[in-house]
Amino acid sequence: MRIECVAFTSNGVQLGLRLISFLQQEGNLCRLSAPLKYVKKDVDPLDSLAEWTASAFEKADALIFIGACGIAVRSIAPYLKSKFHDPAVVAIDDCNRFAVPLVSGHIGGANSLAEKIAFAVGAQAVVTTATDRNGVFAVDTWAAKQDFCVMRPEAAKAVSAALLNRDPVGLYCDFPIEGELPAGVVKKSKGAVGIRIALSYEANFEQTCWLLPRILTLGIGCKRGTSRETIEKAVRYSMQGESLYMESVRNVASIDKKGDEIGIFEYCKVNRLFSRFFTAEQLLQVKGAFTSSAFVQNTVGVGNVCERAAVLASGGTLLVRKTAFSGVTVAVAAAPLVVRF
């Protein structure tokens, strides 16, 4: 996680330095800011709290305010969108007594971060979300840990409400399941409230909380100099034909000769996707029946790039064979998935 921390007092700066040291040891990227009179080694100057908040809200995964909850709330208020988009925000007093998750407790990880902060400095985490306080399964928290996208946020609330009221919640899943289901969750495909784990949507329940696994890889081949916009259109064309969703895509793959292709680089950057590139020799070793082109074979040394790259990067199976659009070829493969509780 990228974590931005701000303090306003001498005590707060000392506490902040302890916090970022602990969080950095856990592999997080952390930065501490404070007013100029408190700046020292490892502390950046804070020129404007409003500007700091605007920048941190856009770029960071989590914000930590070492100070009053009121300061934090007033600072972040103009930038709040939804719990599915906002970064985690935690406030802790400069006497390190209480760590309070303010927004994005589940999906953003603020509850978990508050508990880590409390552990690190000997404070108490003040978690107020009902599912946590009642020991009830929180579908949005679980989905985030599984790297599933919550496609119907309003239904996630219905799931939590049903479990809190001790009403049964159904579960329909297109993938193998391991582990014991949470209390109150039962396998069934119809009912009032339920969870659907699948790459496509169907209203199994009157209120269906659709969880979309991020398991797809896009294999892409293109002419030199192809624009990001053209790649976007080609991917959309390929995905829509099979009723697949971009939210289920986790990475892009191609041949190493495209490792410096600006269009692919920009496409991955805009869509926040990882990219992987393989040599022709690696692609040739992929087992399976793939669409082949003599022209591509003569040009790059392998008869098909997009299908082979998608399968190799995903470690799974081909879902969508090569589609062609404006000089761009796209294939889609799915990684194997076991849903674990």
C-alpha cells in the first residue's frame, strides 16, 4: 500500500515516525508530512493541508491523520465518492490512545489498518462497523481479500443486513469452493438475498450481490504505433462479444517485441493493469490448439501471439479466441480459481 501520513504537533511527528517505520517494514510505501517547524529527517514539509489531502486522496491507498477526527473529516469531505473508490482513512490522537477508521473500513482496509496501527504503538482500535462488532461475515471485506470486484454495491448492504438479522443468505458460485461457509450463508441458487460469484451476471436472488473475480488475462497483438484508443476499442469489441467485463481483467500479455509499444503501455497505465511479455520461444512452448497466421509466423517467429500469451500469462484456459479489430488482435484467458472461505 501507498500510505500518506500527516501530523500537526511535535508528539504527532514522533508518533508518525514510529508508524511509518513499522508500516515500511511490512512492505508499504509511507511518507510523513508536518508543518515546517516540525520538519526533520524523514518528515516532509506540509504547506497546505487542503492540497496535501487532495493529492493523497488521488494517489494513495490510505491516509493517516495524527490529530483530531474533526480535522480529518473536514479535510476529506470534498473528495469522498464511495466506499468502493475512496482510500482508507484513519485518525489517531497524538497521545496514541485511539486509532479510528473513518471511511473505507472494509474494502479500503481502514479497519485492518487501524488495528495494525494500534498494535504498532499500543493504542486501541475503535472499529464501529456493525458486521465487525457482531462478528458477522462482511462480504465486501472478504471480496477485497479475494480480489473480487463488488459489482452491485447496494446488494452487499442487503447481505450484511440479512446476516445481522440472522436471515439466510444464499450463495451461487461458478467455481470450486474450499472451506466452511460463513455462518448464515448457504449454497443455493434462488432466494431473497444472496451472493453470486461468476464472470457473468444473472439475477439468482431478489437482491443479488454479484462478485466478479479478477482472473482474466488479455493477450494483445498489434501493429507498431497502434494507439491506446484503438487498443481500448479492440478489447471492448472482444469482451462485449462474450459478455465479459473489464473489472474481471487483471493483466495484459504479449510478445517481448511489444515490450516498448507505447499504446500497450498507456492502455495498461490507464486501466491499472500489469503487463507481461514473452519471447517467441516461450510462446511456442504453450500447449494447445491456437489460431495461426503465416504472416505473424514470418514476422515474429510464432504463428499466434494473443492466444498463446493470454494462456501463458494466466496459467489457465482460453475463453475467447483471437478477435481482430483495426489491426489489433485480442484473446482472453482465465486463470484457475478456487474460492476459499
